Amino acid sequence: MKILAIESSCDETAAAVVEDGRKVLSNVVASQVEEHKIYGGVVPEIASRRHAEAISGVVEKALSDASLTLDGIDAVAVTYAPGLIGALLVGVNYAKSLAYSKKLPLIPVHHLRSHIAANYITHSELRPPFFCLVVSGGNTAMVEVRDYTDFRIIGRTRDDAAGEALDKAARTMGIPYPGGLNMDRLAKDGDSSAYKFPTPKVENSPYDFSFSGLKTSVINILHNAEQKGVEINKADLGASFQKAVSDCLCKNTLKAMEEFGYTTLAVAGGVSANSVLREALTQMCKAKGFKLYLPELSLCGDNAVMVGSQGYYEYLSGNTAGPELNAYAGKAIDE
Ligand code: KG4
């Protein structure tokens, strides 16, 4: 089954053709990063406009790269939640009109489910059940993937997502957007023990995360240094901050996996590209004898290949929609 998939939840306009959930026939991503850079973050209104301009060309290229026309497509999958509402609506409306005009099934795909599915493309042998740490710009959660379309949230962030905390800390440190990625690069040779961070704890919720305190610590470190006229070593501060974030993620993941009896871990979302986190999880899983699945770097960020993969399993579960499909800025993965 060949699925044309569309993604427009944030600042990438993407389309792909994926066969039977696992085989990539094409993968096109038009990034708006350069345009948002001058503002230090994604400007929702600009994102929506750029999606509207780019989407036809991106979809056409995805079809031509797969040597197909719409007549060779069996269904259209689209990210419908969560994300920037104006941005999501561009993809949803485009997918709806394609599906309606060609009488094709329309498959709504949850953004975080698709991030998890990026692992199905990278690792052909991976099948549920497994445990998943989802770490993206807008969400951080630990999820039991009981089956392809059956999820249970074990823990989540109570405030900032891990990516959001990295981006905001980077911005405070004067590291250009995209902050998480640039902090990772800058901190490669930094000393991760140079700056001390608190270990955040969420009262009575052993599996939940909180990253806003870490972010405030960065601000305090910078202010203190400024007042004392002390120079900050950005590589050291970035390395220390990334370690603090990574330690929280690893600690809760290990606790939950042991409590719930999982020995297979997958990681998903933009922050799964972070070199410190990848290394820490690799060491943790090695020490515990867990099997670890990390998405290939090119599929960590937003793309439509992952939408085509998850879309296939949603279709098999009967999750299709009609022209009344709407987009939602917020929606839990298990709704
Ligand atoms: O999953 P994603 O592409 O978008 C959402 O669905 O939210 O995640 C974007 C997030 C941003 O916060 C970005 O800074 C972060 O992923 N990110 C990274 C790295 N690459 C992207 N964070 C840390 N290290 C990286 N190498």
C-alpha cells in the first residue's frame, strides 16, 4: 500500500511516499529554519504562510521522486495534531482536498505517534510492544507503545518540554536558533562538570519531568556572572546543561522501564538527535542489557516519512477520517 504523507506541524513543510509502512519511496523536506532564525524562534504566522506557499511544490516533488502520480497512491496521511494550529491546517486542508478529489482514504496521524514511527523506518525489525522516550520541541513524555496504535503515557513534563528548555537556555546564552542543535555543536568539547545544576523532582509523580527549574538556573548563572564581571564559558555551560537534561531523562526512563518490566527502549523526537542524550542512553542500556533503538539522525526532526509509516498502521486499525477532519493544537498521544 503506497501512502502519500504530509507534515506541516511546525516549521518544516514535508511530503513523502511510503510503502507498507516501512519502505521509503521519497522524502522531501522544505525547512523554514533560515527565515525564523532572525526572530530567535518559530513565528507561527510566518510558518503558516510559508507552508501555504511550499506545499504544492513539496507534494509534487515527493510524487515525482517516487516516480508516481496521484493515480499510483492508495491513501493520503497527514499530521493533524498537536502543533501550531495555522501550520497544521495547511497540511490538513491540502490532504483533505487531495483525498476528496481522488476518492482516497484520508488518514489522520498524531505527530508524536509519527515521531515514534521514525524508528520503524530506521529499524526494520522493531515491533511493539516497547517503551519509548519521546523528546521533542513541544513535548516530553515516556510512553508504553503497547501496539502500533495503542499507547499509554507513563510520565510527562509538567512545564517545558526538553527541547523547549534547551532552546530557551540556548537563547539566553546567545546561541542562535535552532538552539538545541547549536548548543549540541558548541558544547562538543565543553566540560559537563563545570557548572552545577539541581536535580528536578516532581512531588508525588515519580515519572513526571520538570525542566523549567534548570532553565532558571542557566539564567541565574548568567546573571551572577554578569554582576561579578566573570566570563562564562559557553561550551562548558552548554555541556553541563545538556548533561543535567539528559540525566533527568535517563533517570526517569530507567525507573519506569524497570517498574513496568520493559527491556526495549526506543527514542523519538527532535531531541533524540542530541549527542549527549544518545550517548547516555546507549551507556545506560548497555549497562542494563536493554535493547536501544534510536532513529537515524535525518529522521529525528520533523519529516513526512514517519507520517507515512504511522499512517499505514493507523489505516490497518481503521483510523480514517472524512472531509470534516480538523486540526488540533493540543491532543494527547493516547486520545
Ligand atoms: O521533534 P521536533 O523536530 O519538533 C517538534 O515536534 O517539536 O523537535 C524540535 C526540537 C527543538 O527544540 C530543537 O532544538 C531540538 O529538537 N533539537 C535538538 C537537537 N536537534 C534538534 N536538541 C538537542 N540536540 C540536538 N542535536
